[in-house]
Amino acid sequence: MMDLRGAALAAAILLGGQAAAAQEVTLPSGLVVSFHDRIVEVQSDGETWLTLRYISPRIGAEDGEVGYDEISADLDALCETQGRAEAAEAGAVQQVNITLMDRAIERGTFDPEATMFIGAYLLADTGCVWQ
């Protein structure tokens, strides 16, 4: 059973995700991504991780698609801007994960046709530290 504090956190996460759902972000590379969802999870060691997932159908490894080398700095930028702001809102977040997908994929679902680029970061006073 969820206590009132847990219910308030769950509501804040859902409302934050709904508010951000319509958000498009132009990244330093010029790539435009759409916010997909926000997931806050408490790990078995007690750490809290925040995952922000974005969609851009332009990413991939084929000719004409944007590859990881071209957007790796974009993942860093998303952590520094969106990730740090969302972590401050969620409170007590130790790690931020940024996922960029070429299509919406349900969390935990395997899709061999999908492209996903993921950056994992520890939060420090100086910014996001890539892991």
C-alpha cells in the first residue's frame, strides 16, 4: 500500500511527464527530439535513478540517419539541461539516464529493429558526469 508521500511523488511524476510530453527540444547538433516519458526508480541499493526518454526517427546506423558519434554530446546536453532540472524536481536523484530512441518502445520490451542511444550520468555539483 502506498503512503501519502509515495502517492504525491507518483502524482508529481505523472504530471511532470504529461506536461513534458508535448515538449520538443532542439539539441546542439540541430537534431529535434520529442519528449517521451520520465521514469523515477529506487534501486535495490537505495539510490534513486531518473530516466528521461526522447524520440527522434532520424537516429540510426543507416545512410542518411544520425549516428551515435554525431549525437553523443546531445545526450550530455540533455542531462545538463532537462536531466538536472527534472532531478531537482524529483529530489534525491543520484543517477540520470538519457535515452534517445528512433520510435516509442514500451519500457522493458525488446525490439531488434529499434535504435536506442543511452547515456548514464552521475549528478555532481559541477554537472552531469558521464559513466
